[in-house]
Amino acid sequence: MKILLDTHIWIWNLAGAEELPVHFKEIIEDEENEIWLSPISVWETIVLGEKGKIKLKPEPTQWVRKALKINDTKEAPIDIEIAIKSRELILPHQDPADRLLAATSLVCGLQLATVDKVLLKAKWLPTLPL
């Protein structure tokens, strides 16, 4: 399986958070699967840390650099096709990170690992079952 981690799934997995569904952890740890991370998740994590919405020590950028060395993830692209697709999607909100992650999933043929209710309601989006 090729899996794209939503930002919260990436953070929860690294933090060992209870919110992470157990089967998501098993899928992430299964060496048969390819785990992908979008640069938008890195950006979103740093922004959340800078705004104090999540605590990242010693500081957000250093935390992210260290975190990227922990898990073997492939870097998902952000290219013109993904940018265009992100604007074509029918979602009830305009959150740019969600739109770019959904578009990345579609363009790159990746299943999105998320617990975001808005994204899970989008029947056209390939997501891991909860």
C-alpha cells in the first residue's frame, strides 16, 4: 500500500498519541507499505508550533528536522497538477493544507491516512478505513 499521512497522523505517530488508531500505527510500521509525507504537512506542523497550538521542543523547525529522520517516509510532490487539482476539489471549506493533501492523494495514487471528518466524508477521496 502507498499511504499519505495527514499532518495530524504524522504528528500523532511520532508522539505515540492515544488518538492514533492502532491499525494506522500497524500500517505505518509495516515495511511492505510505502509511507509518504507532503511538504505541506511539514509547513503546517511548523506553523502550528509557531502559533503555540502544539508544543514542539526545542523549537518547531528543529523538531521537524529531527522528526524527518525518525520514520522512513517518501517526500510527496507539490507540483502544478496538484495545485490545479486542489482548486477543482469539492470540499465544504477552503483549508489549503487539506486541499493540497487531498489533491496529492488523488494525483499520486496514494491512500490518505486521516481521521479528519470532512476528508473522510469525501467519497471520491481514497482514505484508510477507520
